[in-house]
Amino acid sequence: MRFGELFDLYRSLLTEKQSAVCDLMLGGDLSVAEIGDELGMTRQGAYDLVRRSLDHLEGIERGLRLCEIRGRYESLAAIIRESKRDLPEEFMSRVAGLLALEEGSTDV
């Protein structure tokens, strides 16, 4: 699941080959052996490419932390929604506008 999240966030920062192997693994639900067949490489070569791609995605996340920030944002939004009856209406109105930027809704 984390692999998919990272791939969604950082796909454009991968090489063509790394992106292809991730697409095959995540979108095509292929095994490493099937990926090797699809890309014309050995199972070990496919495994190494998958491993390097995942390591690269994790390295990007360590630097940018967008996945972590998104998780914190979602947690904060959930806390605000759970507490909305206890918070001032003006505050909730302002927060609803900010949350709508991400979610496409003003329903906080």
C-alpha cells in the first residue's frame, strides 16, 4: 500500500524503466517473474529494478516528506471534523474553505 502511495506522489520523478516496472507491479498486479518476462529481463534483473525503484521512492519521501505531510493533514482534518460541534462557527467556516482545496467539498 505504501509503495502505491509513494508511486502516486512521485511517479514523475522516476526513470521511464522504474515507472514501467512500478506500473506493472501495481497496476498489472504482476509478479517479479512476470515483470521480467514482460520487460525481457531475468527475474533477478526485474527484482533488482523493483528494489531500486522502491528505494528511490523511499529516498524521495525522506527528502520531501509529502506522504508524511498528507497523513498529518488527514489526521488533523479528521480531528477537526470530530470536534466541529465544540468549535466556533467562524473557525469552522474558515477551516472548511481550507479543507475544500484538497477535498473538493466544504463539508467539514
